[in-house]
Amino acid sequence: SGPATVGGVKPGCFRIGNAGGRLDNVVSSKLFRRGSVAYVSRSGGLANELNNILSRVTDGVNEGIAIGGDRFPCTDFMDHMLRYEADPSIQMMVLLGEVGGTLEYDVCEAIKAGTITKPVVAWCTGTVAKFFPYDVQF
């Protein structure tokens, strides 16, 4: 997680930074109890929305971290995805990427190689950026 991150959350244990947002969002996203879905995100704001979505459609978040949009974050997707793969309390992983990097491809290769075997839902935001007649601010 680089300098541009909002932090991370481990429901029922701790949160670092502004992960989870305001207290009302922490409560409505049920971040006081642990679920079985872990996520890693480039975007901090969308990580907070992931908490909300996952609390509504799954048994909740087990762990979530926003690595930030820095070109060279302190940790990357694979660091966290491999930890999640090794954790028996995590049943599913979510990856939220952004255009402008290649870290998402490392996860694809790990899935192909069988290094990651748990279910993964991945989405890269900004893939329509090429259709805008101006530069997108991410």
C-alpha cells in the first residue's frame, strides 16, 4: 500500500487509515464482523464501495486493502492475493484494478498457472478511457 492509499480493514479486528469510511458506513457495511471475502483495490473510494456491496451480497468482508494508485506501490495485487489464497478463512477474492498498469496481468498469470485456485472476481475501472476526447484523471 503506497502513499496514495486509504488503508485497509480486517473486520472485527482493526482498520488502518480511512478504510471503511465514516462510522455510519462501517456500521452499515457490517465491518464489525468478519465474512469470507477478501479484496485488494487500487482505488480507495471504490474500496469503500466494495465494503458496502460485499456486505449486501455475501457473508461480508474478511479483509480488504487499497494499495493506492501510485505507480510503484509498497505492495502489489499479488502480495495480497497470495496471502488470501493461503488463508483458509477466505473463500473468495475480489480484485479492483485501474487502467495504467500491468499488476492485474500478474494475477491472471497466477490463475492460469494454478497458483491462485480460489474464485476471483476482477474488474478494471477506466477501460473506457480511450473513448473520452480528453485525459481521464486517474
